[in-house]
Amino acid sequence: MKKYEMAALSKQELIDRLKVLEERLADINFYRVIEQPQNPMVFRNSRRDIARMKHRLNQLAISEQKSVL
């Protein structure tokens, strides 16, 4: 997912997609132990997408805190 695609999502949509990606990453880890993945970049890309989403959620939380103050 691209940065501009994440910026267009609401906070709840980001949380929902984050849960789905974390479950997908757990599945990838499980199957990676059993056999070599056909595309090893899927693991790295999933981790990066999760990190991007967490970063965006953190940015939203900080902007909410600043608007309250």
C-alpha cells in the first residue's frame, strides 16, 4: 500500500487493515517455517506495510493530542 493510499484512510480503516496484515504476517511466518515461500519479498513487504500503518496511526494520535491542547 502506498503512502498516499494510507493518508486517504480513516483511523478505523487503518486499524482494520492493520489487524488483517498482522494476521497475514503470522500466516506467512508459519508457512515460511514449513517450506520456502515462492516470493520471499512478501514477508518483507508485509512488515513494511505494518510499520507504515503504525506510523500513520501514531501521526494521527499526535495530531489529535495537539488539537486538544
